Amino acid sequence: MAVIRESIDVDRRPEEVYAYVTDAPRMPEWQLSAVSAEWLDEGPVGVGTRVRVRRHVGRDRIVPMTMEVTEYDPPHSWGMRTVDGPVRARVHGEVEPLDDGRRSHVTIDVDFESHGMGKVLVPLVVRAQARRELPRNERLLKDRLERPAA
């Protein structure tokens, strides 16, 4: 199946955008299905760092999952993958500078692999939810980052 890809322009510097999107505890602020997220490893974030995320899946299930950072290249790109459960996401994001670095173009790709029961869930529930949610997440990201500080 095809990767789900969405892009949006944000009126913030790439360094600010990158810092926000890679700050796992902030996921629930801009990702509709994220209920909570917390780092499992101490120290600086880098390839191999793990995060525990709880997400709404479908209408009424909250599913915990462990994700691992697979790419970390500030302020340009990042990647994560789910390492447990029947549905495993692979996420790749890029932040490209616009207007001499005053603005950013953000692209997020999401794809899934399935194991066991996930072979039914991915095509019926998970991909459809991700297709609906990713453009809304990017609009939330833009709104959060462009909102004036209180």
C-alpha cells in the first residue's frame, strides 16, 4: 500500500518547528489520536531513543505502543517506528527552510506494517484513520506554532 504523505507551510523557523515536532510529550497537542507520550530513555534524544505513546485507535480503543527514533537530523529530518503490537507505524518527517529560513515546509510520511490481527486492522481501520487525521494534524501543528505566545 502507498505511503500517506501530507505537507504544510508554517510561519516559523525550521529550528523551532523541528524542536516542537520531535518533542514527544507535545504529541497530544497536535496529533488527534495521541492521548499521551513520554520518553522512556533518559538523556539527549537520538537514534534508538524510545517513547511510550498511547493512541486512540478506532472509535473507543486506547492502545499503548512503544516507538523508537530511527532518524534524528536536526533541523532537517526525523523518523520513528513502532516496535511492538500488531500494527507498526513508520513515520518520516522533513522540515525544509522557506524564505531564507524564516518559514518552513513540513512533510510527514506515514506507513504501516501489520502482524497477526493487524493484517485486518491496517486496511480496515488504521490506514483510513491516518488518511483522515494526518492533514488535520498538520493544520493543528501550524496553528500551534503560529499562535502568538500568551
